[in-house]
Amino acid sequence: MSSTTTDTVHARNFIDGEWVDSPRTAESLDPATGAVIGTYADGGADAAQAAIDAARRAFATGDWSRDRDLRAAALFEMADRLAARQDELIALLSRENGKIPAEAALEVGLTISKIRYYGALALTESGRAVEVKPGLYSMTLRQPVGVAGVIAPWNSPVILSVRSFAPALAAGATVALKLPGQTALTNSLLFEIIGGTPSLPPGVFNAFSESGSAGARLIVASPDVDVISYTGSTHVGRSIMADAAASLKGMSLELGGKTPMIIFDDADLDTAVPVLAKAITTFTGQFCMTGSRVLVQRGVADEVRSRLSAALEAVKVGPGSDPTSEMGPLIDRANAERVDREVADAAEYADVLVRGGRITEGPLADGAFVRPSLIEVQDVDRPIVQQEIFGPVATFEVFDDEADAIERANATEFGLAASIWTRDVDRPLRVGRELDAGTVWTNTWAVIVDQMEEGGFKQSGVGRLNGERALEEFQEIKHIVHPAPRHSS
């Protein structure tokens, strides 16, 4: 990034080891006030093509794909550089994205251990070797797929881009990364930290921001991109898969979610209810694992309804600059208005327990602030149950027994995550086995670890990130057959 003549900054893109501007410039806004806080080079198809070309050259001509020691050294340096500048990144992410500082710190902090984990995995190898019959040897080797196109969203741009490009780099792939314009200043600071890594050869990591989708579409369609790693909505994920079909490239998609939080009669409500409230309001509900469906067994439904409604009504909404804020704004006013309409529409067919919605009066009126909402509904076919809202809105649904809970939890097209709350030690495994979800938590929520795979069932995605499996998303498996030479007697 570079300073302008005012207090704002101008963010550029990072391609082939150089800072690159664009003929198009756009503004970055503070979602808490609507004020302009900077400008950025608005990359598009031209930036994407330059990033792809640089990544292809680096993969074809450099040592990155074959030198695992180089890859490990670079990843460890990246983690150190992030650790050294995390406070700067946290402050900018909080201001530009709207997260309260504690949530911005959570996002940035998670990236450091993740990069170190993949630095360590870069030094490992997995495969098989066997003498399949006398004198005939067979082995499998893993090798990098080539150029990885990474497309990540604005809701958590740091961790969600790192989650894809760190294993890609560890596997030996080179990267063309597209991030959205809503967080362009944060993106550019991340580019600076990663791109300035001493051991990172030019062209291995290339990144740009754009306000539209022309660059992302080019990355998906380009025959010079070998694999796509996309995090975002299910609607866009379907389009990406269709557009990529012509080249049959590899695909890793983590898409939308409607996480059911299943509360049984024997749950510890003193522990559960505060977590339910956080599951609805963390990142202002702009999280693919937001606890957007609260399923409660009939015996405790009245108590949970009352306690959760009170907890949501008490949430302190405000800007990240206010240390007492418990939930920040949405990414922009257009999304705040959209979420408010979703709640208003649901009121036509459901019981609104907590109205929440857009804040239109007082000191927060100029920002993208909403209050959390809770809507009771029994018909699982209703839009508020079936559609991802991407805001601090949850449904409240009552069930009778385990079978009813499982049927309700599985009633949407999504299958990213679920949470089970009970004191019964056997129930979580019994119920969890029947849930169509890639992650199932017991008496907790949103616990994600670097070493274990993460991804979705059904329309929540294809492939897995985190864990050793993430490297496989960016690798090919080669089978080598080697007959031993015959010796004459």
C-alpha cells in the first residue's frame, strides 16, 4: 500500500514480485460510518491474466515445485512476518470489514499457526512402494498440480485465503489469488506481508483485489489454471463448477451453510445459551458456520426461548472503535437492508421473537448496523429455514425426539456443520452419525483445528481444507512402475 495526499491510503496488487496498479480505481468504505478510508487498484481480467501468467512461469521454470526445503522455509518466514505485524492487520481488518477487534484478532491469529502447520507438512511425503511381484516394483508419488486459482470472500479474507493458499504453496503449486474489493486495504496489507517473504521466489504468489467478478471468472475458465479453491456462496459455487467443466480442472469448494444447533432436554443451558447467542452474532452472522438454526427439544423450549431472546436483545451493537461493542456492522448498507427485508418477509409466516433488523436512528444510522433477530417457525420448507441469510438471524424450531431432531437438521440442502448439546455421553455419536454435516461439535461450536479436515456435505461443498487432505487438493498422484533389470547367470 502507499499513502495518498490525504489520510487515506491506496492499495495495489502484487503480481510477479512487483506492486501493480490498475487503470481502474475504486473506494474502500468504513462499514461503521460509510466514510471513504482508502482507494484501491480495481483489478479485473487484466490483473487475473497477469497473475496467471506469472504463476505459470514460476511453476514451469523455478525450483518451487521440487524444492520442499525452500517451500518450508518460505512458509515459516510468512508465519513469522504475520506474527510481527498482526496488530496492524487486526486494526485494519476491524475497520474495513467491521469486525470487533476481538473477532479480527481471532481471524488473524488463526492464520499464523495454519501457515506453520503447512510449512511442516511441506517437509513430509506420503506414498506407497511395493514389489508387486518378483522383480516388478511399483510406487506412487505426489507432485504439485501446477497453478492454483484461489478465490476467497470478504467476510474473513485473511483466514479464508490463507486456508487455501498455504496448503497450495506447501504442495508446490503456484498461486493466483483473487480477493474482493470490500476489503481491498486489508488484502493489500496481507499481500505485502506474504509477498515480502525473503525466500519466496517472484511469481509463486500473485494476488489482486477486484470489485466485480471478471478476474475471478477468468481464473476459473483459464486452461493455465489447474485447480480452483473457492470459498463463498453455494449459488456462485455451482456457477464455478459449471464454468470449469470445459477444462476438467480440480475443484475445492467450501460453500454455504445453515448450521443446526440441537439442544436436548438434558443440555446444560447455562453453558449452551451464551454460546447460542455468540453463534448467531459472531462476525455479525457473516460466517458460513453461523448457528442460524436453533433446534430445541420440547421439554426445555420455553426456557431456551426466553433466555436466548433476552441474550440477543442485550447484545451491544456498535463500531469496533468502541471497546464495549459486542457485534459490529455488516459489510455494507446494502446487505443491512437486505437482512432487514429477510426478517420482514419472515414475519408474514413466522413468529418473530426478536425483531432486530436495521438501525436507522441515532449515532449508528449512517453505518451498516443491524440488531440480531430470532424467528420461531415450525415448517422447515419456509425460506427463512432453507436460505442462507448471512446476517445475525436465527430460526427457533421445536422438536420432540432424536428422530425428529435429525430429520429437521437434515431438511436443508446444506451440510457444512452442526452442534449437539446434551449431557448424555452416547447421544452425540448416535445423533452425529446421522447428521448430514462435515463437522459436528458436542457441547461447543466453531472449534476448528489446523490438523483436522473441514468441508461440507450436500450443497455445502466439494473437497476438504485443513489437515493433510488439504495438500491433496493441490497435488496429482503419479504411479511409477519399474521392472528390475534381469541378470544373466
